[in-house]
Amino acid sequence: MERMIVVVFDSETKAYEGSRILKQLDTEGSVTVHAEAVIGKNADGTVTVKQSEDDFPVNTVGGTAIGSLIGLLGGPVGLAIGATAGVMAGSFIDLNVAAVDAEYLDDIAATLKAGKFAIVADISEEWITPVDTKMEALGGTVIRTDRRTVEGDQRAREVAELKAEIAQLKAEQAQARADRKAMIQAKIDKLNAKLEARQEEAKKRSAQIRSEAEAKVDALKKKSR
């Protein structure tokens, strides 16, 4: 089962040791690590990537699941528990890419305080005992969630809503006075531009998801040889 995990430690040294152990568990076959990084929480609420590895099948930054999660941990949601209602639109996109929910981020925010460090990883595991046993022995707190698939549904709803709004405006335009037709057309043009942008985002994200999935499959094939 694919999961996102965050393991919080009191010291940077323990976080690095936890990262080493996670790689060892991957080598042993207890888990499969798709991407991983060590981060630190700063006094101003931002997050600094202390260590990331490029030898995993998926890079750890730049629009990937854990890259988005790391961004959220230092952004509007990660700054305070209960910030769910105030999340900006961009953060909702990152939530979908990370395939987690705001409640999970609240759980992390309750533990990942300023001055603490954490491992952030995208892994596949059949049971939680190997990771939990090793990390708890180091004094780490493991926070995990199953990755959700909600992005496609949300985008489909957004596109459907935009199309419905455009259709409604076109119907109104057909019955409007001549002096209002141009004003309504301007609104239609604006919505069409927004619709095209959403559809282009969906194409790019679909390609990214396929690339990520293929990289994970290739990595698993190499490990099984």
C-alpha cells in the first residue's frame, strides 16, 4: 500500500540516522521508498530541505508528492492547526498532488514544531511494524496516511462547473439586449480562458502522474532482478 509518512525527531542527527535506516529497510525489502527527504522546521514556520536523494525513482522536489507535501508543511496549512478553512487555492492543488488531506497536515503540525526535524517519504509498505519499530527506537514519531486519489475527480467537477456557467451565460446572451451582449461575451471569454487553463493543467498533471508511476514500476522491476 502506498503511503506518505513523516517521521519527526528532536535532532537533525537522529533524522539523518532515521533516513539511513529507512534506506536500509528499502534494501532489505521491508518497504519500498519512492522518494525521501530530511527537512527542518524553522522558527518562522518555513521548512528547509536538509537532505534529498536523487537515486530514488521519483525526485523529491518540484511538483511530486513529497515535494508538494514539503511545500505545504511550510505554507498556510502547515503553519497552524485548524487552518483548513483558510487554505489558498494553490495549497489545494498541492494537497491533491501530495494525495493527502488537511487533517493529516494538522496532525503533522501538532508535532513538527520549530527546531524539530523530520523525514518526509513516499513509500509502499505491506505492514507498519518495520518502520514504526525502527523509528520509535530512535525517538521518532511516525505520522502516516494512505495516498488518496482525488485530484482527477476535483478537476472534473471544476471543468463541469465552468462549462455549465458558460452555457448559462450563452443562453442569457441570446435573449439579452444588444447593449448587454458585449458585456456578457466578455464574461464568457474570461470563463473560456479559465476553462482552457484548467484543461491544460489537467493534461500536464496526467503526464506527470504517468511518468511518476512508470518510474516506480521500473524501480520495482530493477529490485526484483
